[in-house]
Amino acid sequence: MNFRPNPTLASFLGPLEIQMLECLWRRAEETSVRDLQPDFPATAYTTLMTTLDRLFKKGLLERTRRGKAYLYLTRYTRAGLHDHLARGAISRLLESARGHGAVRPILSTFVEAVGRKDALLLDELEALIRAERLGGKR
């Protein structure tokens, strides 16, 4: 398997976790550890089992028991996972700020970063803010 790490996911997950998610997304069906083994020939069965359990405990996989084995399925699409992780990171960042004054530097830094990335994104951000003020309609 030719693996190139996803830079967005790499901020939140380890390389093997990302590889396993990619494999599960390709399969798009309930999958056991044994089913995944051929895709990870250099990785021990117990390592695969532990990694899937860790992804389950992080809330990224669904798990059902079939006999003695667990079957795993991704809880999010690839895009849905990016959205979930971004929401979580932003929520944690805003929750860490104590008081209204502490949030302003976070927001200011975000706006500056968006502007440096692409000036047209500032227009999109402004449109999203307007839509949110009108009741969250996007």
C-alpha cells in the first residue's frame, strides 16, 4: 500500500490510525482485524487490534461484536471527519479562553490566517457570519 500522510489528519491522529481509516473508507463495510491484516503485512495483529480499539474509543469508529471478533466501520466520511476534528479543535480553543477579552486575540489570529491563505476566503467568512446571524442558514 502506497501511503502518503494526510496533513490535516496528522495533526490529530498517528500514521497507523490514518492508514487504517483510509483502508476502512476504501472498504466502506464492516471490517474485522483479520480482514485488514493483508493490507498491513508488516504490522502485528495485536497492533492492528489496539489501533482499531483506540480509534473506537476516540469516537471515530462504530463497532459491533460478531462471535468473538469485532467488526469496525467508520463513523464519519473523510470530509465529515475533517469537519468533526475542526469543530472540536476550535471549540477547545475557544473554551480555553477565559472571558470575552481573551477570545478576541483568537478570532483576530484566525481572521489574519484566513486572509493570508486567500483574500477571497475573507469574503466567504463574512458571508458565513452574516448567514449565522440570520439564524444559521447557509
